[in-house]
Amino acid sequence: MGTRGILLTFALVAAGTLTAFGQQQPADPMRTPGVQAGGDPNRAAFLMANCKNPAPAPAARAGGPGGRGAPGAPAAGGGRGGAAPPAQPTEYTVTAIPGVIAAGQRWRVLWTDTGNNADSPIGVEDGVLVAQNDKSQILKIGLDGKVELVATDTYTGGALAMTRDGRLFVGERALNRGIWQVSPRRLFTNTKDGEPLECLGQGVLNDMVADANGGMYFTMGGVYYANPQGVVSGRFGAVGGNGLILSRDGRTLYVTGRLMGANPPANLTVPAGAPMPTGGLVAFDVQPNGTLTNERQFTWAGGDGTAIDNDGRIHTTGNGGVWVIGTAGDILGFIPGPNRGLISVAFGGPNKRTLFGVAIRDVQIFAIDMIAQGFTGRPK
């Protein structure tokens, strides 16, 4: 089923009213919607009952490894309005990056609302799909600012991935976290080696990306892979990870982060007007069975959500904007963010020449026109 078919299955917009038609997930009395697993009061008992070597429940704190903000209580509603006033705009100037973006482009606000989170957004022809963590909803934000409610009851679903055949998946962060297919609603995976993913630690099930075979890479305090049958392997490498993306040919996985002891060269240069980067990207070689080898520092810029364009350049958030990285790890340029720092990006819109940006918390969706075209799924 294609993207449009998925959306028609789930939602329509009629006179400004959002109406969901899709399957809802069966009620699970063990899980609390809108509360990440690390903040669920039932987590300690769950670990004792299900894990051979249960780790102690984490203390309440503001945010997971990805800096997502404190777990919130369930929030009602969705769609437009109800948000706190956005921060006052700050001035920024977009400098031309050849083949990527024209000078003087501006971010425009598509939508503002309460709630967290919108990791791993999925760009579509007329907008962007996002997962609202606190509200356990999946929405489509149109280029015209209209909102469609795609799915509900995702148990703190905060990240999305889509396979090449158009199946949409959501990473659920409530207790007994896991990855679920959205339509028809079915569990893809929530275990590793016979134990719940919860036993792996307190890391938030952060970002996801699907491979060409229907498997799924995800970060959860480390980098893991679920094969097309949902069997999880990893942790791969030492990087904790956050955002991640596959190369066009699927042979390399890029994960945001810096390896322990890895330091940028003293003569590292950045494009004029760009900040000195504080993050980076780590690369892995993808093996035929989906496992990862040859972990290495790839570049010195990058911080969270990541997208790839049709020429293989990587677009990764960090330092309040979006870094553009070449295929050799060279820093090609920096697109300053709008009035707020961005956590995630995705290409979409007509011909995939719109870059969507997500800011939290509360959530705002931005868009900017690009010269670069998002990856079409056909490696050059």
C-alpha cells in the first residue's frame, strides 16, 4: 500500500475536524499512554518479572539520551492550536550551498501545537508524517498547514519509519517499548533474545529507519537492528546514537554521535558563518544479513535527526540548524535554524524539494525550499 493509501485508510479532514478511521491498538493495562517507559511507576516491577538481570529503575529526569524533554502525562486532543506562544523570531541568514539551497531562503511555520516529539518524520508529497509522543498520535502536517489524524493509541509512539512498499511503523516508548506496524496494527518486535527490549536499559526508543528488505535500524541507548521477521540483534559498536539514516545504496548506516576518544583535528574548518560543530556522525558497514561492522567516525558535525538527498549528501540537525555533509564526510555548509533549534529533518513535498524541520518542546513544524532533492529510492 502506498503512502496515500495509508492516509486514506486512516484519516480525512472535514470542515476542520480530524476523524480517525484506522485500527486502534488494543488497550494494554500494563502501559501508560503518554509516559515514556523510564518514567512509568510500574517499570521496576516489570523488570523484576521479565528480565534475568533487571537493571534498577532510573530516577526521574528531564529527557532521555536524545534530550527529548521530560515524559509527560497523557494529553487529549490533537491537530491545530492550543500551543504555547512560539519563541520570538531571531534573525538568521541562509547562505547559498551549491546544489543544495539558494541564498536568502526562509523557514516557514506550518504548524504549532503542544506535546512532544516527532522523531524520524516521514516526508510525503503534500506534507510530512510525525509521531506525537505525549499524545500517542500520528499526524500528517500538510504543506498548507492542514492536519490529518493518521492513527491514535500508539502508546507514546515518538518515531516513524516506512518500508519501500509503503508500510508505516511507529516506535512506542511506553513501558514494554517496541515497534508496531500501523496498518494493520500488529507488533513487529518488542524482544531481544527472548526478553523484552525493556531489559536492555533505560534508553528511549529514539529514531528508526527501514532498510530495503523490510528490516529496521533503531537507536535505544545504542544501535540495534530488527530483521524483516522482527528478530533484534546488536548492540553494534560503542556509539550511543540518536538520529540515523542509510546511504542511498543501503551499504552504510550513519548514526549521530562521536566515538569515545575521537576528537576533531585542530585544523578543522567550517564554512564561513557556520558555528563550530559539537557533534558528529559515526558510520557502519551494513552486512548482507543487516548486521553492522567497521564502526568509525565519519564527520564532525551532526546532532540528531538526519536525512539524505538524491546526491548522497547527508542533512543532519545540530548547533541550532542543519549541517550538510558530503559523501566523503566533508562539511559542505550549514543552514541556520529558524527561531528555534531543530531536532529532526525530512525531505518531502513535490519532487522532494522541501526540507521539513521539527522543533520541540512544544512542537513546531517548519519547511524550507531546497535545490537538493530528497532521496527518491533509486540509487544513482
